[in-house]
Amino acid sequence: MSAGKHLGKGSVHPALPDDGVPRLYSMRFCPFAERAHLALNAKKVPHHTIYVNLTEKPEWLVDVSPLLKVPALHLVGEKAQPSLIESLIIVEYLDEKYPENPLLPKDPLKRAQDKILVERFSAITGAFMKIVIHGGDGADFWPAIDIFEAELGKRGTPYFSGEKPGFVDYMIWPWFERLAVAEFILKESYNFDKKRYAKISAWLDLIVKDEVVQSHYATPEQHLTYWKSRKAGQTNYDLLA
Amino acid sequence: MSAGKHLGKGSVHPALPDDGVPRLYSMRFCPFAERAHLALNAKKVPHHTIYVNLTEKPEWLVDVSPLLKVPALHLVGEKAQPSLIESLIIVEYLDEKYPENPLLPKDPLKRAQDKILVERFSAITGAFMKIVIHGGDGADFWPAIDIFEAELGKRGTPYFSGEKPGFVDYMIWPWFERLAVAEFILKESYNFDKKRYAKISAWLDLIVKDEVVQSHYATPEQHLTYWKSRKAGQTNYDLLA
């Protein structure tokens, strides 16, 4: 279901079997693309993965992702073979299309509350980006995590989605998987306080062992190696290929 | 269903009948809040509207909208009386909760495509904001409309949602309703070319007469008067009260 090296400028659009299964265009270290991988794997949807070099993008990428973004899900089995973009829209589509292992609750109110929570997570993705790309000091990162700590307490379950991971868990996990990068950059000012984030810490200990998470997992060291290569201007997309 | 003046700092949180119907916290000229009004009216959902002064926010706003944003939909009929925020999440909630006059298609693929289109509309809301708030020259505004012109052509229907307005139509309309403000600011460089945007022009002529749109409509002159009052630092929230 998964392919190897990242294809770049000058590459040939790979010929895939004419089997009608969706094709995910992805980048191995993109946290937004990871959301789509986790949803596909959670729901056991057969698919192909094509990894793309985002520094030197292949000329053919525009054919399957008009805005040249990943993740893009190319639905070759559908009439006119449309592509979907935007990680959350892709995940909701998969959840509606494939009933196995539902990610979002059925109740409209609970669905909306889960979507709002993931929307509020953009405070964390934004703060994380500031640290990782712009060398920010993380001042806005820690208070943003408090909201999720409080929410886990309010829900009173090991996962945001209950007794097993679901939409919220998988949509926010990719940034927690990359905490080691923030720790490396922030050094002494890194402050993941296990008392302040007691419930999130317990959640992290659990979710990292989840088989869906493990299906698309990179270690803290691998994320750090990737980040260093990018920082050095020689992004090693194929680190895990 | 709708209330008058915008409540500000020092105001008393209005006592409303204990009827269990949703309460929409809104600002009369906010295009994002308008999305929620249009969805409530399209689906004929009984509700109360409380208008809020966004310059000097009421102290009690935090109780119904923790991030002090509008629109916020306070579901007083639900257990624990939760509030929903984010215009699109509110609208999807209403569409799932109240079956009458569905806004989004039922087919997962078509739903996803409509959501992607509205997501892409953020290029227009962003470009509009640049013109209206920061005095931008609109260079990125016009090409963003091309996407919607092309999409109407592709769909081959008078509205984005078919023979009558639906999700895409109502979610993007509020910015078209405010075109006069862009025209006033851009002056000679305003360039709404009726040939280039032939299909959008026909759509505008139709949708402005729609009864749902008319249920929460302000004229070009009213939008302009509002914008001028805001620009002058004396926002006239109650222009239509």
C-alpha cells in the first residue's frame, strides 16, 4: 500500500495498477499528510501512496493536486477521477465513505464539538510552526496545550474519542509525534511539564502504542534528523525510504 | 427571532424566554456570522439573535463564546448548554441536526467537493480583507474569483448547489454582498468585468432575490455606510437596528 522514494522535478508520474483504489499523494514527514495516512489505515482503506518532493515538485503534481499541496487523494475509481485536498476534508470524506471503524461520532452535536476541538488545535500547529520554522520561543505553545489537557479531563476517557482513538486523537497526534524537534530547538526553555500535562502525558503513553499510529510512525530521532537536514537546506525526504 | 441593538461592555446579558431554542450571538455586518444566519433561515430553525458590539465586548460574552468570537451558537436546549463556534462547523451542525432543506449533498464525494470549494473561497475572503482593512490593491482578488466562474461553468447549473442555492452559495454570498465596499476603496482599479465573470454575474442577479438571502440582507449603500463608520473609528453597529 505504500511506496518508497519521494518523486521530484523531472520524474515520471508513476504508472500504478488500474485497480481503482484511491491514491494518496503525500510527503513522509508532513504532519497534515500524516492525518490522511492515519485515517486510511484506521479504516483499512486499500490505497496507494505516492511520495512527493516538496522542494522540487514534480511537473505532473498539478494534474492530481491543482494547488500543488499534499495530502491530495486522487479518486481514480470515481467518475472524472477527482482529487480531494485539505487534510480534514479528506478524513471526513473517508469517514463518510467507508463505514468501518468510524472516526467521528454520529451525533451532530458531538461531531461539531470534535471538529471545533481540532479547529482549536490550529493554535498548537501555528505555535509549533513558529518554533520549528521561525525559531520562536514557544511562549504560545504551552498555554495552547492546556486546552487539550482540560478537555481530556472533562471527557474523562483515556482518548479524546473515548476508549479508543478517533478523529480528535488522530488529527492532533502528528504534532505530538514531533515534540522532540521543539525540545531540541527550545533547549532549556522546553517545558513539557508532566504535572501540568498529566492527562496528555498518559494519553501520549497510550496512543504511541496504537497500531494505527504505529502504521505511520517515525521516532523522535528520525524527526530530528529530518528537521536538521531541512534546516541545512538539504531536506532528506527519503530518510525512511 | 431577531433582536435589535448590539450589546457592549457594561451591558446585561439579556434574559430570553426559557424556550430551549438556539441563541445566535452575532454582529450585524460580520460576513462569517451571516453564514450562520443564512443557514438558520434556510432551514427555518427557530432561534434568538443577540447582537454584540465587537469593539467593546460585553463582559458576559465569554460565558457563551470562550474565544469571544461571533458567530457563536448557544444550544440552551442541550445538556450542559454547549456553544458552537466557527461558521462552517455551525452550519454543518445545523444541516445534520435539522433535516429540512438540506444544504450539503448527501454523497460523501460531492460533500467533500463542496467543502473544498468553500475552503478555496478563503483566497477571496483573505483578498477582500486586505482591500477593506489594509487598503490593498485587489491584485489577488480578481484571479480568485476566476476559480468560481470556472466552477459554475463546470457544474452547468444556475447555483453552485444546483437549481436552488445551497451550502456553497450561502457560504460565499456574504462577501459578494459587500462588493460595493471594494468598489468604493479601489475606485478606478475596481474591475468586476461582467464578461470575465459572466456566470458569476448571472448568479449574483439570481441569488440576491433569494428569500433566504433577503432575510438577512443589507444594501450596498448600507454596507458602505457601515464600513465608513468603522474606518472613522466610530463603528455604527446599530445602523440597521
